[in-house]
Amino acid sequence: MGADLQSPESSKEREKRQFRQINWSKFDLLIKNRLRSRKGRTVRSQDTIQMAILEACRSPSVEHWIMIKARLGYETFWSHTTKLLREGMMNRLVEKGRGRTLYSITEKGLRLLERLKSTGDS
């Protein structure tokens, strides 16, 4: 009667053996692919992000529309925009009647945009 029943230690040992036999490399690959597809976004270079912001500023726009056109989040938008403003690539304009802040590209910014586009094409 005792030979037919398995002891708790032998079932634990069997579980450990089965656990070691799992092909973990396939599992890791599945998890990585799932996480990549869940995020669904590509990593862009700093130059590509600057190009997107400058391109969105060809006509004066509010920050919200620039973020949408350039497909950027708030923090990424502001980190790049402050740099572009500081370097004179963009202007900040405040509408008197409505109090809106608009951002537009400068001549210096247009030259940078053309240079970035030409290096991206080659």
C-alpha cells in the first residue's frame, strides 16, 4: 500500500526536475517580444527628436500641438525645447489678447533643420 503512494519529497523533486527541463531561452524571448510590442514605440535619436520639434514649429504653434505633431511626451518635449530656445533655434511668442504662448522656428533653426535632414538622408 505504501509503495503506490508518492511521498511529498518525491513530488517536489519531480517539480524541480521539470522546472530545470524548461527551455528558458524561448520563454525569455517571448517575454522580451511581448514587452516590446506592448510599448509599441521606437527609440529615436536626439537629432530625430530635434528635427521633429523644429518641423512642427515651421508655423507658430502652442506646445500641445508641437507635442502631438512631433509625437513626444511632456518631459522629452521640454528637455529638447529648452535647449533649442537657449541656442536660439526657436522663438517664444506670447499673444497679447489671448495670452497663449506660441513657439516658432528661427532662421538659425531652419539652417539646423536643413543640415539634420541632409545628414539623415545620406
